Amino acid sequence: MIYDLLQQSPAAAPHRSDVCIVGAGAAGISLAVLLSRAGKQVTLLEGGGIAPDSENDCFQAGVSGLAYRGIREGRTQGLGGTTALWGGQILPLGDIDFEHRPWIAGSGWPICKADLLRFYQQALELEGLANTVAPDAAVWARIGAQPPAYPGMRTYLSRWCPEPDFAVLHADALRHDRIRVWMNARAVSLHRCGEAVRGVTVRTPAGAEHTFRAEQFIFCLGAIESSRFFLQEQEGSLPWNQSGLLGRHFQDHVDCDAATLVPRDPAALSRSFDAIYVQRQKYLPKLRLSESEQMRRSLLNVGGTVYTPQQQDSSQPLRQAAGSLLRGKSPKEGLLFSVRHLGQAPSLARQSFRYLVQHRGSLQTRRPLTLRVHCEQEPCGNSTIRLAHTKDRLGMQQVEVHWVIADRELQTIRGFVQTVAQALAPIAIVEPHRDLLRKTADFRTHCQDSFHHMGGMRMNASAHAGVVDTDLRLHGTANCFVCSTAVFPTSGFSNPTHTLLALTARLAEHISR
């Protein structure tokens, strides 16, 4: 059931809570659903209202270091959290992302990929993809093709959720009588007695306070907001910060258009990189640097996407229509679609044939394409989240994000582009960005963040080397957990939500026991 703290009092809907979850994004909603299935009585607290809100002054923050778009564009309040904004792309971390890499300080997770395999499978169900997503080799086989192979590279397929908004996807489940969702209930402090958390106090936008009590507490906030909440003065001390790592080693993915591809063999480029559509699911072929190449050149994990620059992409209307059809909806333009694009009829006919018959998308491979790179950041980098002196209207200190792109990250991007150039030489000329190889230019000015906030509350079994333990329990507490991308020790280059949901399923099993 869904309630609004601006309109109703918790006394009007009494509810004994086994678990209180703070944050109704992908992880919070998924935990509520899984724990209610396990028989738990769940309270789910969301600081925003039903509709997403990115303009709330709670998200006002300072930025030092490099420009950081994600401080505002990548954050929102409301039921569903940032799933109301994202594209729904999912991808697991690789084996190497969980392993210690001798050439990268701070690399490795305290759990291994094998520990998450069955939970990755549960994550697919939470994403609405149960029994619909096939392994890469099977997808290529369905269209009668072999996965492309290039020296020094690995190809992989990225996938998308059919309904990315978790508030919509799990709307029916949130009406379960074992779940109480409270909107406009922003957590501001904890009530602790020794190592036990007894309650969490929330404030409404109008300033009213209420305290929710439960046996277990789980914080499912974004990475920036997680560090922000636990950096606040909590009854005098921060027992979870014995390591001094709270807010440190913040990470995102470095994104940049790093090279131009001039086709030599357009047909081969299409076979390698055109999107694949199988059983109403989209799969996008991408490239990543092989593990052996990372080791040989002492590089971070990095991948890339080949795409058509927007100003040259006449297939955009068709792809938008195809996306609507994949989700079982009519194209937004309806009958006007065909009228407006009559001039592109021959091109659209070819693209339609490729989509409907050959189950492929259509890059504009007779024109230059762009290589967009997605690069991991150093696990123990110098990016930080720290408290600012200003407060928001609910009285909580705001934050300043200091974002840094390190030399190793630029070195990795250069190495990736050079490897791609050698690997694709038979089918394309790869021209690196003019500033990427010039020693006198700072390529950082051409890089952006990806709105993939990670780190700041590193997972480690020891309270002296992390902020949460391997069960995601907050060090220094007996019954408080953090299920957020903030706990990621390393980030790889994969979109983080799929791995977060695997951690969510793992935590739900632990709490249920």
C-alpha cells in the first residue's frame, strides 16, 4: 500500500515492521518485493513524491575538480528513483572486476563473481527479463551468425529492460499488504542504542518529523546520497567510519568520443556492430579490452560503443518507432510517422527489411562513425564526496563532489583506441581524437561522467578497510545495511544497476535467513 506523509499520519496506518527500507529506487523496491515474498513486514520510505523530482534543493551540491554533470542530472527523488530517468541498459561485471589486479592498487572485491552468479539470474527477473535473455552465443546463433572476433578485444552484447521504471514494473507488487510505502518521508537521522539501530527519523517537505521503527534497517540511496547521509553527525560519532574511507574513492565511468571510424568494409562493420533484435529484446554489440591485454599493458577495464553521429543518423525515427514496438506500444507519431518521412522511404524500407527480416539494426556505415569509450576509474582514486557548510531546507548538510580523472584513466583510453585501431584495420580506419595522443593537450576536457555514481562506502570484511562488510552490514552496527552502488570497491566499465540488483537479491536472502 502507498501512503503520503504529507497527507496521512503513520498512526492512521499502523504497521509492525520487520524491515525498514530507506529509498524507493531499483534496490529499495526490489528488496521490498523480495522480503515481502519471504513473509517479512516491510516499510519503504521515499523522500520524494510519486512523480520524479530532480529540482529538489536536497540535490544542490558543490563541485570541485572537473565539471561533474551527474551532481544534478543523474539524481532524482520519487517512487522508482533514477529508474524514471535511465535507459534500462544492463550488463554484469566481468570476472576480472572482482579479482585483485597486481597492477591496480585497491582492486578486487571481498566476494567473487561466482558468489553472485545465481543472484545475477534473480536480477533478470527483477528487471522483467526472466526467461527472455539468452547467452551471447545463443543470440548470435538465432540470427545465423558468429560473434565477431578481434585480436586484443572481446565482443559482448548489452541488454535493455523492457520497462525501465521500477515503479511501473513493480506497481502491483507494491500494493501487497505486507508492504507500506511512505512518500515524502526523507530520512534525516538514525536512533541508535549501542550497535543497534532502533529507528530512523524522517522529515516531510513541510518540516514535520516522524520516527519509524523496525528490527532491521536497509539504506538504498544513491552513492552520493548514501555518503551524504552517513557523513552527517549521527548522535555524536560515526562508528562505521573507523577506516576513514567514508566518502572517499568515489567513482564514475569516464565517457568520451575518443575516435572516428572511416569504413573500409561497410558490410563487415554492420555485421559486427548493428543492434540485434530477438523475441522483442534488443542486444547491442560492443567491444571491450581483453583481460590479457589489460594485464600486458597495465590498464584499467574499458569498453566502447560504435555509433552513428546524431547529425548523420537518418535512422533515428525508425529506431524510435522500433523501440516503441518492442515495448508493445504504437510509435508516438502514429500515422504521421510515415507521412513525415516519405522522403527517406528507400532508406527506411532497407532499414525495415533489416529489422523485420534480418533482426538487425542499421548503422550508417557508409559514413564516418564514432567510437565512444566507457572507462573504469582507479578504485583508490582521489575523487571524494565531502560535506559542505551549507544546509538544505530540511536541515541536512549538503555535499561537495570532487571529481578527478587520473593519468592512468587517460592512458587506458589511449591504449584501448590503439588496440581498436589495430583490431579493426581490415574493415575501418580508426582516427583517434586529435587531443588524445597530443602531449600538449589535456584530453580531460573532452571527457564526461556517465551518471554512474559508485564508491564512497567501500565493501570490506574489516572495519579498518571498509565501511560495510561482505553482507553489506554497516560496520559498527548490528542491524543496519547499505544496499547501494556506494559499496562497490571497483566499478569495471559496466552499467552498475544490474550488479546492484544482484547484491540486492543476495542481501534479501541474507535478511530472510
